[in-house]
Amino acid sequence: MPSTQRWPEQGWALLQLLLVASFSQAEEPVCRQRGDPENPQLSKNGDIMLGGIFSFHTSWKARHDNYRQKPLPLECTREFQFAQAMLFAIEEINNSTEILPGISLGYKIYDLCGSTARSVRYALALTNGNEVLSALTEAPCTRPAQVQAIMGDTSSSPCMAVSTVIGPFHIPMISHFATCACLSDKTKYPSFLRTIPSDYYQSRALAQLVKHFGWTWVGAIRSNDDYGNNGMATFTETAQHLGICLEYSASFFRTDPPDKIQKIIDIFMASTSKVIVAFLNHMDMDVLIQEFSNHNLTGYQWVGSEGWISDSQIAAMDRHHILDGAVGLSIPKTHVSGMREFMMDVKPLNSSSNEMFPEFWEMLFSCKFKQSKSSAGNQRECTGHEDLTGVQNSFTDMSLMPIFYNVYKGVYAVAHALHNILSCNKTCNKKVQLDPFTVS
């Protein structure tokens, strides 16, 4: 009997405990971001924000984690110019009275460092923001999109990954160089857009080019990613219809182990065909050319995709004349008034407090700051007053202007969409609630 009387008291105490716990939890954030907040490498506030994801670096330093503590962020070891093209377009629009008058565009730009995983992470950071929301708000996990559009990425695989994630939220992603025909599938990538043609056309054109020169016995190599695999599949199908025979079709990726790379080299050395159709991105081509140089493989007729055929850095690396006589397809040349001067004006970069700029400055002028973490070696000391007069490197090379123009067109496409949505004439209707879905 005494124990049965104790149950109501215990039940009431348990109910009180649960109520206290629930109120305590209500004061805690319910929308928590896993991991540390992601801060953009470049940012500027504005009335309307645009996002950007580019690979300022194309690789990262090798390291060995011990799995006993949280891994450090990736330490990166070319695409800064693409970000600058985006900044140039935004600055031009902000100074214009013809488009979005009285409206300022801001930006948040992240360095992907050539990592697909990072592209997804940063796209989510651009979409959600880094703020922590409290459960005391009316809609604790709901908010407007942080950016109206995301500019980038350069490669097809990261674009596929990002578009899969942000597509259901109708946030437009506008790429300047992702050409995989697979990205045209609107059922999978409803908000993906681009300012460059699909490989649906390039792959067929390459087959027609090979046929035009009467080459019917060829070899093929492709990047082992979505760009290379899809592009080469379409080329192979078209080539067969045109009576072109493939002796071999090899896949290659820049991080392949030495034994696999050697197998690919063995295929080339044993082959009888002297024409190589290379559907490769420039990063994979960099590595492949080095391997060809090491084995003194010359005398081939190369047919290249737009990913590398007009790349000046690859041409500069080809000291053994492996690629002499290469033909292929490239983006038409173009000129954007004022863009080259904007990119060459590096003085504002030196005044930035962003931690990436010392590294950029050191790379640009081949010098080292006193406080630099890396060893200065035989390099001279940076003064911070250097200028680009007489400097010749990948940054001063404007051969990629057609791709810069694609970035530029993407920003203007978003600006014109916003101009129409906000019913701009001499002024814009700032009361309109923006939604990325209407932008796309």
C-alpha cells in the first residue's frame, strides 16, 4: 500500500523534470551546423548577395592523419582570375545607373582547392549561412536563402554534386566552364545553368574533325571523371558511326597510383595508332605530359578538347615538343573592355587583411614576407610595393579571357534577372521579396 501511494508522487516529479528539461532545451539552438563555420576567402556586403565557388588552388598538400584528433583544414598548394572576373562584373554593375540603380551587389567567394567535398560544403554555407538559430523564433529552421545565385564551379563533377544538393531549393548555379552533357538533364539538375556550350556538341565535333583529316585508326584517353567519361562516350559512339576505329580507350586521373600510370604508358608504347584523342581537363593533362616527357614519347598527333587545347601553361610545360601540331576545339576569343586593367591592378589586394593575400602576393612576385610561415630559401624579401611591370606568369597571362568572359556573362545574367524582378527603371522596388527560384 505505501508503495502504491508513492507512484503518483514519483510520476509528478518525473513530469516536472521533463518540463524543466524541455524548457532548457528550448533555449538551446536547434539548428546546429556540423563542424566549424566556413568563412569565405573574399566577401563584401551588399543589398543582394551572390555566391562564388572557385578553385584558387588546384591541389592540396599531402598529409597523414592519425585519427586521434580532429583533422586540420586542407592546406592548399589558378582560378583566382575567375573570382576577379566576378568581382569586375559586380563592380561594373554597382557603378552603373542602367542596371539595378540604387541596388548594391555583394559577394561571398570560397576557395574549393579542387575538392568536390569542399564544393558541397561551401555551397551549403552560401545557402544557409553560418548563423545559429534559436528555437524561440517562430520558424527556427526556416529562413530566406543567403545568396540569390552561386557562380561556379569550373569542373563538371563538383557542379553535379552541388546542383544535386541545392537543386531542390531552386538556387541557381551558373558555371562558366562545366561542359558535361549530363548537366543538361533538368530532372536531375533543375537549377543548373551555364555560359558555355554542352559537350553534346563538342564530342560530335571532335569526331567530325578526326574524320575530316582521314584518321580512321586512333587511340583515346580521357579524364576519369564525369567530364571525361561522358565526353568520350559520346565521341566513341559518333566515331563508330563515322567509320573511325579506336585501338584503345584509357582513363586517367591525376591522383592515380604509379602502377596504373605505368600501365597507361605501356598501352601507348605498345599501340600502332599515332593519333591520340585526349578528352582531358588541364590538371590531368599537366600530369600526363610530364609522364610522356619522362618516357620520351613523341611523334603523336594529338586531338584535344577545350579543357586543355588552348591552355598556355600546358604549352609552356611542353619543353619536349610532345604536343607539337595538336589540333582541337576551343572557346572563341573575346575582349572585355577594362577587365585586363582591373586584374592587373594588384595594389588593392595588398591592402586587404585577408590571410590568403600574403600567399597570393608571394606567388605573384616570387618573394617571401618576413613573417611568412614558409621558408624563404633563396627568394628575395617582399616589400609589399611590387608591381606587375615586366612580370610574366600565369596571373598576367590573359589567354583565358574567353573563360573570364563566361564568368562575366553569368553575373550579368543574374543582374538582369534581378533588374526585371525588382521592376527597375530609374529606381528599383526594394519591397519585393526575392526568391532564388524567380532568379533561375
